[in-house]
Amino acid sequence: MITHPTADELREALAGIDEASAGDARAAFLARVADNARATLEREAALGPVAAAAAVARLKVLLGGDGGFEALNAELCARLSDGRLSPLDPAVLAHLQASVIDQIAIDQPSYSGLMALAEPC
């Protein structure tokens, strides 16, 4: 579910950091950033497919249609934009909350508010 940067862009950047010369403070900082990025990629590989499948399942029910994540998400955005769905609809809120929780679990699993987010809207 990593969207920006993409997992491939992140891997490419990490390869560039790995090639940088070590020994100075900047290189040490970049190494820590790279370690955090690698951990994010590992969480994405472990949790991303499950989160994406769950999002697709929620969107299919919410929208009454079929398709992949990008198409369904685009349809959700279109319906919210033109008023066919209300952003305050409990089903929309539940989907968005679950999506945010899944993304934070990948991006920032030690975020102190993650448990509070898991409480229903």
C-alpha cells in the first residue's frame, strides 16, 4: 500500500545510499534513514497485500461493484466528489478509518495514537 514514494522508488534510493561513502555524520544519518526505509519495505511486504485485499473487499461492498483497488478507489473519490456518497456516511468513515489504520501500521507502527485510531468512529 506504499503509494509515495513507491516501493520501487524507495529501493532505488536505498541502493544509492548504500553506495555513498561511509565515515561522516551525513553518511551515518543516511544509514539510519536507509534502515528505517528498509523496515518500512519489510512491513509493506508483510502487511501490504492483506491491507490492499481488505480495502478492495470493503470498497466492493461500499460501492456495489467489482474491480481492482485503483479503479474502486477512483470510483469512491468520484462519488464523494459529485455527492453520490456523503463523506459522513458511516460506511465511508469505517472504510477510511480502516485504510488509515492499515497504512499507519505499515508506515509508523510505533505511532502512539495507533491504538486510539482502532476505536470505532
